[in-house]
Amino acid sequence: MPLQKWKTHSPIETIERGRAIGRTLKPGTMIALVGDLGSGKTTLVKGLALGLGVQDAAHKVKSPSFVIFHIYKGRAPLYHFDLYRLDESSDLEEIGMDEFLSDPNAISVVEWADRIPAVFNQAPVRIELTSLSETDRIIRMYSH
């Protein structure tokens, strides 16, 4: 059962929901983002970054699909990973992802975390995005 559940009706609302969540995040938090292609994962991360005080985050934050991760500076560093192109945890070792994920002063957000079970199972917060239409999304947040 989700800890919280929201419905958004536009990318702007998804960003605003992310901003609200981002304001509550504490350093050392890791979030696994799960959802189909185009479900709004990166859009939500834009909002998380805004909530963390990343300047111009709505324009700066981009999907790191091809570069694997981006780092943004806010009240805490935001490590934004995208595992879409990775197949196994050995790929993560090559980029030193463990060092980033264990940084107690940063917030890590991992898109497609479910592709690597070791990462997915490690995340204390999971956010699932579901597309209902071109603009409508359901956002479910779980914590353990």
C-alpha cells in the first residue's frame, strides 16, 4: 500500500508535486523511480531538484539516459541516475555508483531502478509513476 498517492493533470503539476516532495528530503535519502517510458520520471526529478533549491532546475534537469548520471547543486547535492541502458550491477561498479549512493550528504534519485534489483531493493523510498493519458499521471510513494 502506498504511503502517499497523488494524481496530476499536467507536467507542471507533476513538477509541483516533485517540488513538494523535494522540500521534505533529507541528505542521505535514496529514491528509486519506477515507471514506463514517458511516464514522467524526469519531469518529477525536475520538481525534486526545485524543492532542493537547484537553480533553474526546470530547464537544467535532463534525462541522463546516455551519460548515466548528472549532479546538481542545491541545499544538498542531487545525484540523478538513469539505469535504462544498464543491464547488470557490474555496470554500476564501473561508474562508481556505490560511492554516490552511500554519500550521507547527498540525495540520490535513480530512474529505472527496477532494472537492477540490488539498487531497487536498497532504496528506502520508491516512487512509481503511471500514465493515465498524455497528461494525467498517478504518483505513488512508498517508504520502508
